[in-house]
Amino acid sequence: MQSHRPVQGTAKPTSYQVIVDENGMNSDEVQSLMLALCFHHQIVDSPISIPEPVYQADEWAKRGKNIWKAYTY
């Protein structure tokens, strides 16, 4: 799914795979949900390439890794 326009160059579409579907959503509903989540970035008002919760989890993991490195070496 291509949720954003590239600022420069070529955009890479994101691939999604549903592993467990506890809500019984069909593919159109999942696609609409993922697209809506791409608009929830706190800094920009345009869509981003991946859903905001995934983006935030990646940022928090990077921060945790950096903090862990700072205090263990």
C-alpha cells in the first residue's frame, strides 16, 4: 500500500500481513485502518509511509538501545 507521496525520489510501498485476526476484519477494513493510522503523526500533517504506532515503536526502540549502550559500556 502506498500511503504517502515521496518528497524526493521514488516511494517504496509498504507490505502488510495479518498474522492473527481477532476482530474478523476483511482486507478493505484493514487497509482503511492502516491508511488512517498513517495520518496520525504528531509533527507533520501529511501521511507518513508506515502507521504511526509502528513508527513510534521503532523510535522508542532506538532510544532504549542508545540509553542501554550509554549505561552498559
